Amino acid sequence: MQKPKNVVVATHGHCFDGMASAAVFNHLVRSIAPKEQRSFRYRSCGYSPGMSMIPEAWLDGEENAILDFRYTKSSRLTWFFDHHVTGFGSVQERDEALELHQIDGPTRVFYEPTYSSCTKLIADIAHKHFDVKCDDLQPLIKWADVIDSARFTSAEQAVDRSEPVLQLAAVIEHHGDGAFLQSVVPKLLERPVEDVARDPQVVQLFRPISVAQDAFAARVKESGVVMGSVVLVDLADTVMDASLKFIAYALYPRCVYSVTVLRAKNHCKVSVGYNPWSGVQRRHDIASICRRYDGGGHPVVGAATFPPSDVARAREVAATIARELDS
């Protein structure tokens, strides 16, 4: 029996879009050569201090893909999909990478920063360039697009934890390392995302997260400081076990931007976002702002991370960004 081809998928970890991108990419690769056996390994990439790109040693498969994460220049790289404005270190690096692109060659680079999710980008490329349909994965693709672009009707809907898929998203954000991706991606290829979200494993993992999210919401409510059009939330005095995206906009609906300082076990993080339900037009490119501090993201949301010992620096950066956003 022929040995399966080893495929390494390095995707944005602890992220619903990164997980969904891995599932759609798996479907694409298998559909291109359905008779060829492949074995997939998943690596969880995060924007932590010192990880501006993927380590070369991670790309040790016969095929190697980077999804929903910064480009890494490597002769081992065979697939690249990303939609972040900060997906490349420079314009020159981007142009050089795109010049390497060959649909039928050893390197395939697909980059489109106008896309609202990397999952949708992969699905569209699959159909347009490889005639691969993703009909059974459409609910997953739609949810990834909604979650990554915050296309909810309201902030209240965005923080509605009665929705099973949003519970799954919370579990991914908390547990989404390589081992978890290894277990959940095959399920997403076999069952609807709503069904996977109701999996006993997911339900059990979400229970303590829900409790921690309640605590997080209470902290945001008591710690938020309104600075004109910005709410600055400093939660760096303690390690938080879970967060709740968009809660600042539900609690402070008149704010146009939020800046939050978080402390995890391995890093401090400054998260910056635009409130799409504020009714006020965005005037700042958040990705560019975060890039100054070796972070990145999208024009509407971004982050920068710092070593866990550098809380003072994270707080200083958060205050600076808050003042700029309110200017």
C-alpha cells in the first residue's frame, strides 16, 4: 500500500476562521487528487511575541500550507492563503511571493486583503481555479465569514452564547491548538458545523468557559474607562482564562472603538477594534496602528502582543492607541 503523503497545515490557531480555513483547504487538496492518499497534520499559529512568521522547522511535510497567517518565505512552502492587510512583512516581500505563484506549480500563493475571511477566500479559489465545489461546507464558510467580519445584526447577537456555533467559536479560541484542530477538522468535513457544535466534547469544554466569560463581562463593565469615542479596558492585573468578543460594544454601545489590555499565561495582549454597530464611520486603519508594535490584523480589528513580564509596556501602548483613536 502506498504511503500517504504528509501534508502540514499551519493555520491561525485559537481562531474560528483559522479552523474553518483548515477544513476547507483539506477538502480542496483531497478534491484535486481524490485517488492520492494524504495524511494531514495541523499546527496552531499565534501572534505571540517573537512569532512574526512560522518557524522553518514547522514546514516539514511533503506539502506545506500556511493559512490565515503571515507569509513565511521558504522553499518548503507549497500553499499560502491569507486575507490580512498585514499578511506580508513588506510590499517587496508580497510582490516577490506573488511572482512565485503558479496554479500548477510547486508554489501557490493566494492573497486578497479585501476578503472578510480566509475561509471564504479558499472556497472561492477552490471553485474558480480548481473547479472544486464546497456545497456541503457552505454553512461553515458562512459562519466563518460572519464571525471573522463581525457581520452580526447587533452587539447583543454577537455575544449570544445560546448559539451553539458561537459556543464552538469560544471553545476554539480557548483550546484551539494543533491537537484540538487535529480532532475537530475531520468532524467538520463529515458533519454540519451546527452538529459539531453540539458534540458532547464541545459542550463539556464550553461549560467552564461560559463561567469565565461571565467573569470577564463583569470585569469589562467595572473596568472600562470612556475616553471620548473610545472605551479603554485594562484587565492586565490578573490572568484571564477566557474572553468575550464584542462585549465592550454591548456594554458601551456609544463607543466607536475599544482598546483592551489582557494578560494570559504566556503573553500580554492589546486588542483594538472598531464598533460596527456604533453608527459612526471608521476613521482609522487599526491594522496599521497595531503594525507599529509588531502586531497586525485588519483595518477594523487588530492586536499586538508583548511578553508576560511587560505589562507596563502593554498598558502604555494601549493608552497611546486610545488617544490616537479619539483624536
